[in-house]
Amino acid sequence: MANQDDNDGRVVVGFLGVGLDGADEHQRLTRSDNFLIVGGSAETHGRMQDVAIHFDKSLKRRGKTLRETSAREAIDLLRESLDQ
């Protein structure tokens, strides 16, 4: 069951990463359990992939799924992943 103590009933089910700087006409798409990443240059897309990997590992270390995580905790984890 999702932790909704500080969510007002909201549940995070996933994240969408969109890269807008791809100028090489290459179509990039990455899916993980918690992310859908589309577009971007090779560098931007790779950075978004790194964030997704770090986020997924951090969530796994906590022994939770995204649906079991409060929205606040998910955002905090995402911010931590962006800083890596």
C-alpha cells in the first residue's frame, strides 16, 4: 500500500525525462521501472540515464517500490540523484 501520510492521496507512479537539445536527429528512448526518458543529445540523455539508475538503486536500498514511497520522499530521492 502506498504511503499517503503527506501526499493528500497522491501517488507517484513514474517520472518522465525529456531532453530538448538533441540536434543530431538521433531518436533516444530509455525505459526503466520508474522512468521514461526521451530525446536529448547523447550527453543529456546519458545524464538522465545516470539519474534514473541512481534513483532506482537508492529506492531499492530502501526496500521500497515507487508506489510505496511518499511523493515527498520520491522528490527528495530525485533531487539527491540529480546531485550525483
